[in-house]
Amino acid sequence: SNYIGMDFHGNILEAFLDKSTYFVTVNRYDQAGEIDQTVELKELHQPDEDQYLSILKILADDSYLYVLSEVKGKYLPYLQVYDWDGNLIVEYEDTWDVAIDGNGTFYSLTGGLQRQTNYALLKYNLETGEETVETPLWDFPEQVEYNRYDGRVYLATDKGVAVYYPGIRNQNDYSNGNNLRYILTAGEDTSFFSDNLRYLEDFAMGEDRSLYFNFSGYEGEGENFRSYQQIIPFTFEEGGKKEEKEPTFSITV
């Protein structure tokens, strides 16, 4: 069972799950396509006979491997951080998504099991062991990304896409009630509405302040029912107007 991901520098990561032992072997490939690092991970949760382990996401930097996985029917998604020798460093249950800054710090979206509010954005520095609750989240979290081009954290909720400003602690600064500012609000800035965000597939921020939003939608019923997937690019300037561009492409089934 294979999972393909990328490390912070764009190198390919391949994870192979041995379903007899539930050990995971991770290979990292260099730019020439040769394996330059291999590690075996042995600390993942083991499912019961009627369950299965699913790897949701793998990230890596020069020092650490970040594995987001889930045992269906037994555990909520959980994050485990290993070093490249396969030693387990940190484990977080109830983690919806994770992003890394490439220097040993990760940001995670977490729920009530982590001693905070119902949902929160967490920051953890693996070099110092320092953990901070960056901001509570009043909207349902979907995905978090770290943008290397501006050093900011962006996250998607069921309302849209927001940027996190770590230096702001005045709760009156933004309408969300904390230091998040929405740069894209479904239904206001888009032709689709917040209900579609329950089917968010992915989003990414580009160097030129462009936002790419990929979601699945459903229309009609009976013989007229159809599902589709769209990648829609947006551009925005802080404090300025967002512009929805024509869809790059869409897939209709």
C-alpha cells in the first residue's frame, strides 16, 4: 500500500505500509530519482481485525518526518513526528491537518482532545519542545498550509480561506474574533457557497499571491444528478478586491 508525498524541498517521498506488521517504510528520492534516504517507522497505531490503517499525509524536512494517519473506526486522525532514524519524537491525537515551515516547526489543526477550545491552530517547535496555541478556531477547520514565500500560515475552514497573523492578539482586530483574516469567503467572493467547502479537496498559495482552490460539488438529483471537481484560481491584494478567474479545468462525472 503506497502513499506518495513531497518533502519541504520538493523531493519525492514514498511510503509503503506492510499490512502484516503495520510497519511503514519511507523512501526519499533525490532530484535524479535515486533513493537517498530510507527509514522504517514502527510506532503507528495498529488496527483491530475489522479496521484498517490509512496514511493521510506525509511531510518531511531535513531532520524530521511528519506522518498523519488514521485507524478507521478506532481513532481520530493523529500526527506522529519521527527523526530520520525512525525514533518517535512527538505524537498528537485528534489532528485534522498539519503544515511545516522546513525548520523543525509544525502547525496543526486540532480539536478538543488537545486541552484547548473545540478547534485550534497549534504551533510546535521540535528543537525547543515549545508548544503554543496560536489561535482558537470558531469555524470548522479543513486544511492548513505554510507559505514559504511570505512565511505566513493559511488555512481553509468551512467559511473560506484565511491568513493567520501571529503578531496580533487584539480580538477586536478582525471580524472572526481572533487573529485570522479571511482572504476568500465562500458565497461573497466566489461563485460557489460555503456548503461546497465540505468537499474541499485542496488549496495552495503561489508566490505571486495567487490562490488555487480545488473542490468537489454536486448538482441536481435523479437522472440530472452530477458530481464535478474544479480548480479555480483567485488573485488578491491585502485590503483589496479578490478576483475569481476562469476555472483552470473541471471534471464532470
